[in-house]
Amino acid sequence: MEVDECEETTLHDVNMEEEMRKKQQQALEEAYDEDDGMPGGAQRVQCAQQ
């Protein structure tokens, strides 16, 4: 490979356990955020009877 075709990068050590905890926490926060977007909070709607 020629030098012109390369890109310089920096590698960092990763703590996988910490990253998984962060991902789980973020998923929980996103689930709560979805509830906040609904008027009156998350409520179930029942079908009208005919």
C-alpha cells in the first residue's frame, strides 16, 4: 500500500465491561425518553366495542 492511500489513526484500550454497562444504561434511558414523548405518559388504548 502506498503512503498516500493510508490514514493515520490512534488506538485506545477499551474496558468492555464498562462499555456494556454504558450501552445498557443508554438503552434504558432511551426507553424512558420514548414514554416522555406521549401526552400523559405511556397509556394503553382499548378498542371501542361495537
